[in-house]
Amino acid sequence: MPEWWEPLLTRLELAEAADFTRLPTPEAAGRESAVLILLGEESPDSGPDVLMLQRAHTLRNHAGQPAFPGGACDPGDADVAATALREAAEEVGLDPTSVEVVTHLPTLWIPVSDFLVTPVLAWWHTPHPVRPVDLAEVARVERVPVSELVDPDNRLRVRSPSGWIGPAFRVREMLVWGFTAGVLSTLLEMAGWSVPWPIDRVEGLPDSGNAPVR
């Protein structure tokens, strides 16, 4: 694994749910789920990137939202890592043998959907082409370089109609916000990749972004 993994993994050894959210994780909530945070690199000199997808705009929930691959746990899944890899295979055609699961982040609660979500952090040691498997569910797939995520010009905060304010990224013609942006923002800080950015840049969510937070 590349050297850039070490600071992140060292910090994650002490990570708690409170590092990612102000909401305490209940012992019992709705359905368990998992997302795959897949880090890779195009070349040894390119630096890390993260695999993301954008959901179809015709979906009833989370329409048009960028997200990590993932979804609800099925009874046949051995663990949350199996869930994350299965969902990624179904959504973007990811070959599970090209991935090494590295660690799990703390389980986080999403009150809007009442889901308990475990982010699974993995290394994409053998990258291969990926694409939307079903355009009715996934509109596009992107490998987003960390260098673009930490660019101050691409960072902002967004305000929902309820008054909630959280981090966001504007990259690859996508507005990344909500659960996904919150996890990304924390990981960038933990890895030592983040650079100062104008936190006073606050915008309202566009109408298309008012779907429930994943």
C-alpha cells in the first residue's frame, strides 16, 4: 500500500463516531447498511482518489445525490464488508478481488432514514473500468482525486431548509453534501490532506438537493 495510507490509518485507530457526527449512535435503530470508501490511485505520482457515484435523478429517494457505493445489509452478507463489496459490484461493476478491505469506520446513524451505516475503508490495488450497471439507479461513476476535494475553490458549506449546515464539495459537476460530504471532510482532516478553506462560504441547497440525506 502507498505511504499516504499510514497517517490516515494511525489516526483511525483512535477514531470514534463523535469524530464524524454530533449525533450519538443508538444501540438499536433501523436497518443496518454499509458503504464502500474505496481509495486508489491512477499512478504512483497521481496521489489518492476516491470512487463515487451519482444516483439517478429519477429515483424517489436520494435523487441525483453523489454518494459512496453501498446499501442495506442482506441476510446472506457475511459482514458489513461483504455488504459494501456486493453493493459496489451491483451498482458500478466493481470486481471484489481488485479490492483489499483495510478497516471499518465507526457505525454512524442517519436519523432521516433511521439507518445505521458502517463505512468500509478499502484499497483499490488493481483498478479497472467501472460504470453504472443500471442507469435507472446510477447516473454516473467518478474517481475523484483527493487533490480536487481539498482544493479550497471546491469546498463550501450548505444549508438545508431545516437550517442544518454541513460541509460540501463541488467537484466533477457534482455537489457532494450530507452524510457523504461529512465523512469525506473528516477523513481528509485525519489523513492530513485538508488545507485551509473559506468556511464562511455557505450556500442553500438547490431544489434538486433536498432529498433525504443518505
